[in-house]
Amino acid sequence: MRRLFILCFLLASPWLASCDLGGGHHSPASGSLVRGNGGEPGTLDPLLADDIHAFNVLIDMYEGLVAENANGELIPGVARRWDVSADGRTYIFHLRPDARWSNGDPVMAQDFVRSLDKATAPDTQAPYAFLFQGADMEVLAVSDDKLEIRLARRWNELPLILSMPVAFPEHPSRDRTISNGAYSLVSRDPGGQILLQKNEHYWDAESVSVGSVAYMPTTDSVAEFNMYRSGELDITHNIPSEMVQRAIAQYGNETRLAPSLALYYIAFDLQEPPFDNPLLREALSLAVDREEITTLLGRGEQPAYSVVPPGVAGYAGASHEWRDATPDSRIERARKLYSEAGFTPDAPLRIRYLYDAGDVHERVALAMSAMWRDVLGVEVVLEKREWKYFLDSRQLRDNWDVMRFAWFGDYNSPRTFLDIFGSVSDQNLAGYASETYDDLLLQASRADATDSFVTMQRAEEHLLADHPVIPVYFFVSKHMVKPHVLGFEDNVTDRHPTRFLTIGDRP
């Protein structure tokens, strides 16, 4: 079921929604797994964590009020159910009486108040505190097993945020080695292995099958691939781009590619002519053959004709109207719009294209510049920068006309992509400003979950019609998974808690 559980309406007054879902049961705990983890986590403090390497470990060690299942769908976590008021501004979470910390202490509502107060404090050090920006919420421990969150306005995405590490509870001792998830920390070698074992005090310990899991830092993806081939890893963090096709051919279903919440795009500098002209922007977008680029890269990425990736739960999405047009008709329309924008072969457009060092970005830049030249006669100047200088250049608009960038969604909702194009967003690289678009986002924030998605689709349609960016491709997650690892489900959040995995017969 690809719908958020906050959408299960029971139409009861005064509470519109009540969610109460249980988990299944697996075999008794046995065996161990070794997982590649990319880089080393910066920290295992959920409040301070800001990298995927930490998140992978933390979702095993901790559990929020809300959790995600193997498919990436929201399910009850420490909260066995929650109620939402008719106006969407009050949430009451009913905690499980058998929720326990790894030392056996009960998990109580105050443990969440403590962590959420830190995350939302004015002087917070939490990198992900921005997710609560503008929320204006009050968190109250009504009792040991009941937590109330009061909001100044409706916020449909709240349960999604509460499933993330920044909202995980904190033990009264503030000792972060005491956790409340399916696994607890055994050891952490500096620069090396992180070993977790099953938390026997976990409320659903009976369903946890894997007895222990080791996370290995694997910064070199080629070395990680070789570790997998030699049997040292059960699951990889990634697959080297240059080995994706080889992996598919050699290992078949062990190669797991899946749509991911990430967009690669080209932003226009809308604040200066000629890119303030939407006809020109559409012409340049039409001239880009996205299928050719993704084929060139050979990594499994999907051509993008929208800004919200496919697979976002409950969201139909929008798309450029010419998505299914033939290449010839796209080229014809691109040339027509290019001419209407005032450019000819004798007076061509000249573009400064800024990108950062890296094989993928170089290949995309070369491909796009060739397409613009061949289809429209555009003269492109490619300018490559090292990462730090590249980031600093975002605000130096005199240095670029178009700039490559990528956005990785923080949670499974279209809003995490649409919000970045709001006129007040710090992430609005193009400088896009539309009162209509801002108003649609505001309407969506005030609507119930179902109407909110409909309104966000209208906002995406409006955004695409203005062409402030060129969506190029959607990233896919890439993992190698041994055949004896069961329960590894592809999902757009690319989160795979060990508690949902089981170990079958090894070869």
C-alpha cells in the first residue's frame, strides 16, 4: 500500500484520524549480517547526525514515535497509535506500555519532549532542525504514555518528520549508548566496524530475526564491490557507476536498482536576461535528450520530466506536457521557441555553464552543451569548479548563466521537493519567484492530506510551465544484496532497517 498512514480517515468527531497498525512476526533471532556503509558516521547522536552513514545505523539503534516499514511506508513506532484533531493542529500519540530502552528502562513521553525541545530550541545544534522551521509547535507529556503536540497550523508532514533521527527520543541519563530500537551498540572501532546486537528489551524483539549486524566503512565503492564478490559483505552501500551494467549481467537479481528521492537538475539564473524569458528556457529544456544522457551514464538513472520523483507515496505528480512527444517534434518546437525568443544562427545564445569536478558532472555537461549546439546553435562555455568553490559560486550570479545541482529529499512527500522553489527558500538556486506558486504551496499547507496533494500537483504543474529549471534525471539507489538476505524491499527513501531482514540458507 503506497499511501501514508496519516491518510486513514475514520471520520470520527472530534478526531478525524486514528492510526493503529501492528507488525508481523518472523523467526527467532539467529545469524549475523555485514553491511557496507559508505563513509564513517560523523556521530551516532541522533540530534547531531546529518549524514546517510549515521542514519543507516541510527534507524537500527533507535525508534521514533513513528517508524518506516521495509517498503518505506509509515507505521507506528514507539507510539502504538496517534490521533489527529479535525483541524489538523493537534496530535496525540499513545505510547506502547512495553516500549523499553536497551537497559530495560521504560520509554516515556518525557523522553521525546526532551529531544524535541533540543531540536527546536533557538540555539539548537541539530543540523536537521530546519525541518521544524516555522512549525511553531508545543510538545507536552500529558502522562508517561501519552504525548501531545500542538501546532499553530496544520502540518500534514509531521508524522514523516517524527520518523527521522532528529526526532528520536533521548534517555534521561542523556547517555547516547542507551538506545530504544531493535538493536543496541556493542562496539565502534575508530574508522572501522560498528557492531550492533539485538536489543532483547525492544518491545517487538520477538519479531527481530537477525541477531547481530556489523556496519563496515566502505568509502571506496570499487573495494566494496570486491568485498561483496569475495563474500565479506551481505549488502553493499552502493555500486560503482562503471560496474552497474557488469553487476546486472553477472549477478542478476542480486543487483538492486530502485527509484530514489533525488533529482539532478540544471538551474537558470532567472534574475538576469535573457533567462528571464520562459520561451528561451523551454527551448533549452526541449533540446535536452534525457534518455540519451541516462543511457550515456549507464547507471540506471531515470529521465526526469518533473521535479518530484516517481514513487512518492500517495502523489500522482505532474509532468512536462511534451514528455511523450517524439524527438523530432521536440526539436521542432525547441527551434520555434528559440527563434521567438530572439535568437538565430547568426545571433546565437551564449551560455556559461557552471559545474563541479567529477566524472558524472563532466559527462552531463559535455552532453548537454553538444545537444544545445546541435539542436539550436547555442554557444556554450563550460566552467568547472572544485566543490567548495562551486558551492560558494551559487550566490555569485555574475559567474554563471546555468548551473548544475541536485536535491535529495529528506522525507517521502512532494513538499520536500516543491518547497525549495518557494520565493523565500534558501535552496532556491534559480531565484524563482511566483506569487501563484507560493500561494498554492500555502494552500497545500492548510489543506488536509488528500487535498494537500492535489494542490501540490497544481503547484508542480505551474512550476513546470515556468521552466525555472531543467529536470535531467532522477537518481536510483544501487545495492548488491546476497540471495540469502530476505526482506530487503526497494523503496524511494532507501532505508532498510535490519529488523525487517531475515537470513535464509547460505550457499
